[in-house]
Amino acid sequence: MINFDETSYQTKSAVLFVIFNRPDTTFKVFEQIRSARPPRLYIAADAYRPHVEHEELLCRQAKEIVSNIDWECEVKTLYSDENLGCRKAVSSAITWFFDHEEEGIILEDDCLPANSFFKFCDVLLEEYRYDTRVRHISGCNLQQGKEWGDGSYYFSNRTHVWGWAAWRRVWQDFEDTLHKYDNEQIKNKIKDIYSDPLVCETWVNTFKDLKAGKIDSWAHQLDFANLFNNGLAIIPNVNLISNIGFGIDATHTFNDNNVYANVPLNKIDEIIAPTFFLPEKQADMRLLIPEFNIEQRRRKLLRKKVKSMATYFFSVFSF
């Protein structure tokens, strides 16, 4: 059990801050990073897109914000000369970060951390440094008040990336192209992790689309790296990261009325490990069911089955 003060904690971990074209959210997140005063700060920024109006100015303003470092800190920057897109820009920044650091904290410009998040990551990065069962530390909790287990955090199979921490040993398994795996392998192995056939189907289709380059994301690849290595992710039982980036100018999260937009921040006064070292699969399903639109798809399949049966009986008994 570890106690700490929410308002004054200064992190021991290195921090990677990934920015782009949103000076408004960049400022808010950077202020929280400043309060935590990391000893080493890595800043990565993708280049503006020439065809997007005013984006060059917005990118420049974001870089100006993060130049205001007023604490003793070793700073490294990775500023792209050409636009790489979300998938390549973020994943290459994380690779660059772990080329220099054995472990650390990763924040994007729309992921607002509570001060507690930094302590949470510091403690658990050290606690599970050499425990290869654990591969990911998340800051966000999307359970809407539902707590799992008897600790201040629980274990999950999902790697939420709205503010997270990890080790170089984990990122070494990251594959942007997923070239080691083929579609037939995935069909069989996903069934070993999830029992719901529609959840399995969605993961398989996501895998296919990623390999085909149809999804401009790096986060699903991290999910697969965790799933295929039978890894556990840590999720706090209160929310320590708020995604403040929902809106029309977002890359993926457009609806600012989304239930996961601007989730209030909490704090953790003590860190208590759960008794059982097992993933809370029901907690994962609580999020996967709406994310993968499972209930609506089940109803659609049921209607189709009923219609098929009705057609069959009509053909058999009509004479």
C-alpha cells in the first residue's frame, strides 16, 4: 500500500509527449506534464499536411507550447519533415522513445492526466519491471464507476492507450504490419481468448483490415501483441486519464457526445494490488459489447434465422 499527495507528485519516469495540430489540448496536457516535472521529456510531432488549411500554423503553435520547459529536464525532440499519418507517426515516435529508455510513460496531446497517473505509472513500472506476465499500464478507466476485484487496479487483456506506460521489452514485440501472423492462424487463436463468436469475428476482421492497410491506427497492433503473448494490462479502478480530444477536428474520436469523452479525472490515494492475478474478462466484455456493436448484430442474426425458419416451414407445409 502506497500513499501520495495528488497535487504535488513529481514523476521519476521519462515521458513521451506526442503532439500534432491541436494547440488547445496540447496546452492542457502539457500543463499537467509540467506539474509532474519529468526528468526526461521526449517530444514527437508529425509534420503538417500541405492540403489542410491553417494546419501549418496550428502545428507551429503546438510546438511553441511545449518549448516552455521551466524545470530541470533533459529534452529530446523528434519533429518530422513530412506528414507520416497517425499510424506511422505515433508508432515511430514510441519506437524512438524506447530506443532511448527501458521504460516510460506515453501521452498524446488529447489525453489529460491526473497527477496521480504519474505516481501510478512510476510505482507499477517498478513493481512489474521484470514480471513478463504484465505488459501494459493504462491510465484510463471506461467502466463508468464499476470497480473490479479488491485492488486499486485490475488486470485486463486490453491495452487502452489513452495515457499509458510500458517497458522496452514489450514494445519489441510490436509489429506494425503483423507480418508474422496469417488470417487462418488468427481465426483459431482468437477463439482461445474470447468465447463470443461475434467478438472473435470482429477481431479477425480488424486484423485483416490492418494487414490490408485499411485502418490508419497503431493501437490495434499493440492489442494484438498483447493478446498473442498472453499478456496482462493494468487498469486503474478509477479514471486517471480524460480524453479531451473528441470533436470534429479529431483523428478518430469525432462525436463529442460520446460517453467516453471528457470522463472526469479521479485520484488514487493508495495503490493496492488485486488478490488474483487474472484478467477480468467481464470487464473487457463490458466495453467490447458496445464497441463492437454486439447486441445489435445478435438481434440482426436472430431476425435472419427466424425469417429463414419461417421460409423453410412455409415451403414444407404449403401445398
